[in-house]
Amino acid sequence: MLFRWKLSKALLLNFWYFTKQELKFTDGHMTIRGANGSGKSITTQSIITVLLDGNSNPERLNPYGSRQRTFKDTVLGEVDLLPDIIDRIGYITLELRKGNEIKTIGMGIKASRIKTNIDTLYFIINGEVGDSDGQFSLTEKKMEDGKMADSPLQLLTLRERIEKAAIGDIYLNRTDYAEAVNKEFFGFPTMEQYDGLIKLLLQIRGPKLFDQIKPEALAEVLTNSLPELSPEELSDAADTIARIVVIEKNLAKAKAELSSKVSSFVAIEKLEENIKLLEEQLDEKDKELYERILLNKLSESINRKIYNARKWEKNMNKLMEHENNIKFRIEWVEKKIEREEEKDTIDLIATINRNPPYENTEKLVNHLRSKINQAKKLYNGGKDKDGKENGKGFQQVIEEVFDYRQWFEFKIYYVKKGETEKLLNRKNYGTLCSGQRVLSILMPVLTALHIKYTETDRDDSLRLFTLDEAFAHVDEEDMEVLFRYFEKLDFDYMLNSQSLWGCFESVSSLDIYELSRPGNRNHVMVIPYYWNGKQRIRKDKVSADYE
């Protein structure tokens, strides 16, 4: 097996109630334990997914998506606990390894209690970050309170040192940074696909995945994990159809003027010439739409995606095969007809299902033409049926109408040992024990995530996920099943929980960190452990932060 990028080490420097804390991943695996308020969720959310795309919006820092705590609050800490800190520079980094190759991605933050916004700087460094020989240091010695101390680098100083040493790249905005992270460590062909990965990771990570999700919501998560048509695949169709709409409006206006019989002979002549010209333009654009776009590009893209989704479905079910008291299976089926105009979609899908890969291009093109007419009606100049602005551009309408994923729906089935297979719906979901409910959610979505990573077509792609408050109310047997599944899917992970250790026979190695902040103190105590596949070992005594 080829080497791939793996999680190696995280660093929190001057961040929240950490002065300086390293967190290592053994073979890409880490669990964090701690009571509420100890910092386990903040630590997890700040590293993954913030460092994957640089997005530090408040909802990224809260597993429930709340906007209550901002990134500025996280860097500075509460004023009651850190009253002397008015301004602060902090860093969060994530070290990644592929064989002997090491790279570190990171983010520098400058925050002030008297300013609303924060200053940020993103970077990718070749090598390790730290204070040992051969490592790039994010600190420098400065005199503080009459003695020398390590002080975080100013953001400008960091930039100058990285550029002068030519050891990496600096990014001034998160868009460029996210593109660089994707290109270096993941390899998704488009940023839309990479954004889709981030969205799926965010859906998976939160406690609400277990507390609030229902079978139908789980089906929606699976639907959204399928690749959508990209803007590039739709842009030609959208542009051409938009031009056709304009020509049709101008043609209708010219014909209305001609039929009004109030124009002069000369004006009528000009109107007739204009009508003829518009009709020629309309024929030309319609021909272009049919021959170049519908017949070739768009029909081929939709046909290929539906065919690949069928393979995706089979692969998911194969991956979910295991020896356990409960097993799961998914089906991707066409939706029931709710409106008569949807019948052509269902008929087309049935034909595609009988003859994969689909070759009846003419029927598919005719179907797409009907979808174009539907898009024209929906667009209506950006207004709803009552004439009010709906805020939708034509590109957005086209994306909705041609979203092949909405022509289907996922059904999830389960079977217990000695019983017949049943559909997972609200009624049956309520009969499962808490551990089985977690299995019914996690196994399909992690399988979907596994297949999402195959969109990269790279063997060395980073493959990770994170869970917040993982496995609450799940017994040891079901936890063992899930950890075996993590190993089977070859995932790196960062899990946090109030009680989870992660010490199971199926886990070959694991770093564990126990966090505590008794009395809501302004520092975090960190106790590191290591699981070697057989025994849990306390690595050293409490961190210097607590001394």
C-alpha cells in the first residue's frame, strides 16, 4: 500500500486557555476526554475543520452550529479569567506526514478586546513546527516581567521569516489557502467537491447527528454526499438558455408591436426584419443548445453521474458487510410521482436503470428539454408566481432543475440476527437501542465519506473525520464494532467524549489526552496516554501549563 498523508501533530499556541500544547496522533488516531468546559470541543473544532479551509466563522467552533462564541473570544479567553490580556497573538497548526515527507498547515491570529475583527495569516510550511533543532519556531525570546520568555511571533515577522527561508507559502486570504490545502493534501478536481467534503465533515462531527437526526435526515445526508453537477458542467447550458430567454422576450415584444397595427409602414418593415433576425438567432441558439450542449456535454455528465451513483450504492453496501448483531443496507430508488410533469423523469430513470450505461441519448435530450422549459417557468425574470422577487438567478434555477440527486431518494434497511430485514423509518428507529441507533447513522455516513474521498483519484489523499461527544450511551460491544469499521475504512480521526478512551483490540495504536479545567480555571491540565493495541500507558506527568 502506498504512503498517504496522515495526521501527525497539532499545536495550540496562545490559544484559549492553552499557553502551548502539542497533541500527537499515533498513526493518525487521537481521542480527547474531558468534562464539559474542559476544552475538548474547542480543541477539536479549532483544528478540524478550521485548518482545512481557514473558515473561522463562529458556527465552526460550536458542534451545534451556534454563533454565540466567536473566534476572537476563543483566542482571547474570557475577560474575567484573563483580565490582563487585551491583545493576543495565537497560532494553531496541524502537522501532516506522508512517509518521510512532513508539512505543517497553520493559521496565525491577532485579536484585540477593543476591536471587532481579527487579523489572520495562513501558511503551509515544509517541515515541522517547534522549538527543537531543525524545526521552524513560531516564538522568539523576549523580556517579560524582568525575565526572558518565549513570545509568539508577530504575524508580519512570521511572514518575513517564512519567505526569507523559502520554506513554505503564505496566504493572505482563506480562499487561496483552502485551494492550496486541497491541492496539496486531498486533490479534489474542483473546489466545489472540496467544499462538499467540508460540509459532510461538519454534518458528521456534531452531537446533533445522534441526538436530532432521523432516518429521513440521514437519507438527505447521503443524497448531499453524491457529487452534484459542477458550475462548469452547467454554465454553457445556463448561458445559452438565458440568451434564448432574452431572444424569446424580444421576439414576443416585436410580434406584439407588429400586431398592434399602430406603427407606420416603415416601422412595420423594420419590425418584420427584426422578427426574422430574432427567429434566426433563436433557431441558431436552439440548435447550439441541442447539438453541442444537451446532446453531448450535459446529457453525458448526467448519465455518467447516475451510473456512478449506482456503483457508489453497490460499493457502500459491500463496505457495510460485517459480522455483527445488526447489519445495514441502502437503496437508491427513484422518487414517487407527486406531480404529473414528473412522470417523464421517472420513466427516464427506469430506462437508465435497465440499460446502464444509458445509450438512448435522444430520450435523455428530450427529457432535458422538458427540464429547460421547467427552468424558464421557475425563473420568470427572478420573480415568483405572484410577481415578487425571489432572489434566484438563472444559474441557480438551472442547478436546481438539473440536480439529478433530487430525482432519487435513499432508503436505509437493517436486519438483526434471526430477524427479517426492515426499512429504517421513524417507527422502527424508535425500537432500536441507543447503540444500534448510533450504528445506523454512523456506518452509512462514514461509508459515504469513504466514497467521497474516492472522488480525488489520489492514493495519497488525507482521509479524516472528527466526532464531538462520540458514542454517548453506546456500549463497549458497539464501540468495538465502530472502531473496527474506522480501521476498515482507513480513516484518521480526532474524537472527543466525556468518557471514551478508545482502547480496543481493533485499534492498533492511539494517542489519548485527558483534559481538565477544575473550577473553570484559566489554564487546562493535559494528561497524555498511549494505547499500543494491548495496554494503555500514561506517557508523562501533567503539562507545564498546569504547573
